[in-house]
Amino acid sequence: MKTPFPFSAIVGQDQMKQAMVLTAIDPGIGGVLVFGDRGTGKSTAVRALAALLPPIKAVESCPVNSARLTDCPEWAELGSKKLVSRPTPVIDLPLGATEDRVLGALDIERALTRGEKAFEPGLLARANRGYLYIDEVNLLEDHIVDLLLDVAQSGENVVEREGLSIRHAARFVLVGSGNPEEGELRPQLLDRFGLSVEVRSPQDIQDRVEVIRRRDAFETDFDAFMAIHQKADAKLRKTILAARKRLPDVITPEAILHDCAELCIALGSDGLRGELTLLRTARALAAQHDDATLTRDHLRRIAPIALSHRLRRDPLDEAGSGARVMRVVTEVLG
């Protein structure tokens, strides 16, 4: 398996990288939507981050990567029951994937050859405790979108068909990427993403030259290139692990809760998911920077990526959603 491009070697795209790091600190934030031009490193960043993260401990023969033997589903036929280390899963969900491939289905070969009803796990089982990546998520078929909405809400995949009744854990960080020129994302799925960022091709000549230089070095002088950037990746890995430990201890003043609610009301975001995501993301940012208490500065820094995709459309406002969020942040928080 080819080694992914190092996360720390990605040039620019700071907002995208920050969003992905925050979801690594707190997967409960709810995933990342990355919209923008082709060839801007969207899929590269997802695979690079997963490679950066520490391996997970899982029961060797468990099809859903369970951390403990008691968590393995009853239907799973376990061979080896020992705990092993394996890379954080990154599973691609292709646009043409069938419902059976996504959810899992009856093992036809076993049913025909042995006359037994057995479950063949799908992509959601493999993605448990990892990342589910959907390129061109805005082109995903509606019925697959509905399935993902149900699983994302419950954290559990339920399959009831052909005499089977199967349940298993399906908790993953959903990462979607796409080009808005090729189609819009359904509002129901858009709201399920915790964070949203827009990426553009770099316009600075030096940045573009550096992208070329690093990619060329990765392909032609692999060992030397990796020796440089793996150190930076290792440092970031330590930061993420330390932030995970600090996260439960971040103090949240009552005034910050008021600020979250006031911001979302001023922006006109529907429901309460905006406030909850804003709060969780700000806590993850505080933990990343070893700040003991949540402040308005944390809210200011992450409000655009937590709220810009939750705005109602305003045909009279030509400013982008990120600019609208920052304008309201300035009015509310000063």
C-alpha cells in the first residue's frame, strides 16, 4: 500500500487542515465538508490525516473494528480474538455504490453453497472508528444520502432484509468533498456535517511553485522527503493526542453559551445543531492550544467553518457565507 502524502507537507489550505485536525481531536464534531476546485488536495488531506493519527486497537477478526471483545456484534464469526493495532480506517464510498455494498447484505455465496444465512458487512462496518470519505458528495444518489443520514444520526447500522436482522456500530467521521459547480448538496445532508470549508487553487506564484516542488520531491526523492516531514507529522500527532486528554477539562463559562446562542440567532440558522457544533469545535480548538478556559477568541476563530453552511440564503447579500458569518461575529462579539 502506497504511503500517503504527509499532512504537514500540504501547502496552504490552512482552514481545511485546521478543520480536519479539530475533528481528529473530537470526532463528535460531526465531520468536514470540503467544497472547491479540483486538484486542491481535498482527498490528499483526508488520507494524510488518517495516516498521521495513531493506530487503533481492535479485535483482529472483528469486521467492525471493535475495541473490546464484548463490543463485537453477535453475528460476527470471530477467528482470532486477540487485540491488534491497525491503521485508522479510511473508507471510500464511491458514487455508484449500491445499498447492499454500503449497508451490507446476505452473503449469497455462502447461502448457495452451504444453505446458511450469513451477513456480509458493507462499507459502513469497515468505516467504524475511522473515516468515511465521499468524493463528489453532491452527486450522491438520494437514497444513499437518506441511508447515511439515518446512520449518522444513530451511530448504528440496522439491516433487516432477506430474513436477516443485523445491527452493528457505525461511528465514523464523515468527510465529503465536491465542486459546487457540478451540483448542490441536499440541505438535510449539508446540516449533518459539523464543519464546512471552501478551498481554492492558490493564486500566489510562490505557493504554486512550492506545491510542485514538494510533490516532485515526494515522487522522486521519497526517503529524504519523508524524513523531513514525518517529524512534523509526529509533532502534530502528539498535539492531537494531548488535546484529546485535555478536552474534558476545558472550562466553559456561562457567558460563552450565551454567545453561541446569540450568534446563531443573529445568523438565522435553523435548529440548535449550530450552537452545539460551535461549542464543541471551540472546545477542541482550546484543547489544541492548551487553553484551560473557552473564550470569545475561540468562537471568533472557528465560527466561519462551524456556521457558514447553516445560513439561509439571502439573494440580496452578495457576500460569501464566510464573510456574512464574520460580519455577524463582529457585531455580536465585538
